[in-house]
Amino acid sequence: MTAPTLGEIEALAADAYGRLPEGFRALCDNLIIQVADFPTEEVQDQMNVETEFDLLGLFQGVGLPFQSASAPEQLPNMIWLYRRPILDYWAEHEDSLSAIVTHVLVHEIGHHFGLSDADIEAIEAGAD
């Protein structure tokens, strides 16, 4: 069995995104979702992670609550999904790969909405 490719992870993310409520997706109109094998060394340094496997995904940009019409033109908001750390996590847990990709994607979209990790964890705990 071969590991899912970047394209296959991207397809899982697109499917997960398509299943999100329409109103939720509407607020993500200009959000770009990318898949890479690992975070860059610069990202690893900024996030203060010990290894390249410590980060499953990342939101880069300015969250919706912090955007301003008077602010200078900004780069588009992006979500990164990191294939190799996701696959490593999948190998160690019983969740399906699709469920893990969905979880990471929704978590990072939460940051797009301006939620902190603690906010997201509280929402997830309430949903369980």
C-alpha cells in the first residue's frame, strides 16, 4: 500500500470543505487551501515546533475579526495542510484519514474566524 499523495490529500480537503455549511463556506470566500509535505523551516521556527512532524496544519493571514477596510492590501489568507505529519498521525490513531483531514481543516478555518486554539478546543469538547 502506498501513502496518499499530495493530490489525494487535497481531494480529501476539497471534499471536507464542500461538506461544510454553505454560510460557513461563504465566510471563507477568499481563503486558499494548500497541501504540502511539511511546513517550511521558517514556519517551524516561527511556530517553535521541535520536529517537522509536530504541525498538521497552519492558518496564515489575518483572521476575519481583525481585518479592516482601512488596512493596506494584504496577501490572501491561507490554510496549509501538511501531508506527512497528517499521515504520521493517521498511522498512530484509529480515525479515518478523511476524518483527520476534516478535523485539521476545520481547526484551521477556526483560526480564519479569529478563534484561538482554546476557543476551538472548547467548541470541540462541547460537540463531543
